[in-house]
Amino acid sequence: QLHVVESGGGLVPPGGSLKLSCTLSSGFSDDYAVAWYRQVPGKEREGVACISGGGGRKNYADSVMGRFTISRDIVTKKQVDLQMNNLKSDDTGEYYCAADYRGPVGCVLKAADVDVWGQGTQVTVSS
């Protein structure tokens, strides 16, 4: 059974940093891209960053470009981290890890295509 588990959320002041981690179960092949989405109450789930199965392609939402970095363990490909720097209050939300089948080089932020969702982890940016 395929599942993903997030960790690392919490409370951080504006300008601070936080790292989220997503661990994939053993059944995932290298053909699954992994992405981070976030959602706040009353709004649609927003794609934040994604990385291809092989780790060579990354895409970011304009709102986080230059502040967030997504990475994938190069050996096992089973852990994906999201390093978030210079956090702003608008970054507050529930963050979800997601996996979708795209082959080793595909990476697209499209919630409708996600095959597996995590349970989410809360990130709150506040002083």
C-alpha cells in the first residue's frame, strides 16, 4: 500500500525558517513525482513545489520562488524535504505531501492529478 507521511510543521516567527519532510512508503517507484501543497480554510489547495521521481526537475509556485527549496534523497528517493526560509504570514496553512505517477522526469503542480495524499502538517507563521 502506498502512503506518505509528513513531519516538521510548527510555529515560526516571520522571517524564520522551517523544514518539512515527507517519507514515502517502500512501494513507491522512482516514477512518482512528489509535491507539497498547502491550504487555508476557505481557499483551494495550492501547489507549492514539486520534484520529479529522479530528482532532476523541480517546479515552484511564484509566491515561494527563491525562499523555498525542495530536495529528494538521492539514494533511496523515499524522503523529500521542503526547506522554507524567510517565512511570511501568508505562508501559514496546512501543508500536504503528495505523490503522483509521472515517470522519472515529470513534475507538475496539479492537485487533480495527485494519486496519494498525506495527512497534512500545520505551519503557522506568526509573531
